[in-house]
Amino acid sequence: MEILIFMIVLWYGGLFFQTLFLHRYSAHQAFTTSRFGEKLLFFFTWVFQGSNYLSAYGYGIMHRLHHAYADTEKDPHSPKYDESVFAMMWRTKTIYTAINKKLLKVDKKFTINVPEWKWFDKFASSWVSRLSWGLAYTLFFYFFATEWWQWLFLPMAYLMAPIHGAIINWFAHIYGYVNFKVSDTSKNLLPFDFLMLGEGYHNNHHKNGSSPNFGGVRWHEIDPTYIAMWVMDKLGLIRLKKVTVSAKRDRI
């Protein structure tokens, strides 16, 4: 039971801060927060992503490139130009690392207002941090795993963020349904996105990239992260930006 709870916390905790902070805040500026609030988002992203921590700077710029060049040769991750999900994710990692280390030249329009906390990113992305988290995960399994098969979840714990990325960047461009005709292959992966906290409404998101709500086009498209953001907005923790979106589905 402890291992199951641990994996659920890692899955949804890491995913929540990935979609809230890295995706909706860093890449799309869907809401604003105080400087202290931004630092807290950095910290909690590190806590819940742990050994697979992703930099807001690297992620934000890479995701903007994805929207600008979706399903073209310049797309950092597209099933259209990679033979397998593993090849796509390796290319994604290579591009992400080059952006993060500022080895890849990108147009300034992709870097505007992308949050960056240099010393913290350097520490959180270091091998010392990653291996320390990995050791902590391993010790948790050592003390609480009661069956041999539970150890099969450990590699998943080490690589949770890349797994989240693979699900959306590969499968949500191959499987699912569409509400809008867009210039790429993005699809809505699940009718009710309980698994990816709204990230699975990929077609909706590619149509309305600046919207904080990835769901809401059909009655069953409930975006759990947006609900959390709405509550945070009411509590004064963040300020959602008002945007005009296309809510009417295309006839397909």
C-alpha cells in the first residue's frame, strides 16, 4: 500500500507542478504571481519532480518552439519525424539540454518573460541532486516494498517527468479525438482527463494556447488543474489572465 501511495503522489504531484508551473506559467504566461510565489513554484517543482527535475527556462522555451513549429522538422518533439517514442524523447532531451545550457540559439521572441532562477536550476539539475533523490526513492522502496513486483515501479519513479512528456508528445499526437481543425496532429487523448490533469486535452490546447483552461469545450472535458488554478486565483495566490478563446467546435 505504501508503494502505491508513493507512486500516486509522485505521479500527480510532479504532473501538477509540470502543467501548472512549467507549462501554463513558464511557457504560456496563463497567470501571474508574486516573485515569492514564483520561487515557491520552482521549489515545489523540484520537490515533486525530484530526480527528473525540469528547468522552467528550458521547458518554457522548448514548449514555445513546439507550438511555433508543431509537426515540422523544427518541432522539438513530433511523432511525425521520429521513428519511435524513445527516439523522440532522446531528441527532446538533447534539445532541452542545449536550450538550458544556452548552446542553442533561439529567437528572442521565444525567451520573453520565461522565468529563470540560475543558481537554483543549477543545483536542482545537478547530479548531486538527482542522485540524492534517486537514493531516497530507492531507500523508500527498500523499507516499504513488500512484494518483488513492486520494485518494477522504481525506474518509473526515477523517470516520471519524461514519462509524462512521452504520453502527451507522442500518444496525444496519434490517438484520440479532435474538436478543432489545426495545422498539426494534436488530439484530445481522453474524454475525461483524470490521468494527465488536463494535459490530455491537447487539441483544445493547440487551438487556444494562451487559455489557462485546457478543457471546457465539451461537457465532459473537465480540466482538474484549471479548477485548482481558479481556486488559487480566488485565494489571491495567482492572477489568471483573461483571454478570448474558441469554444465552438469545428465540424469535422
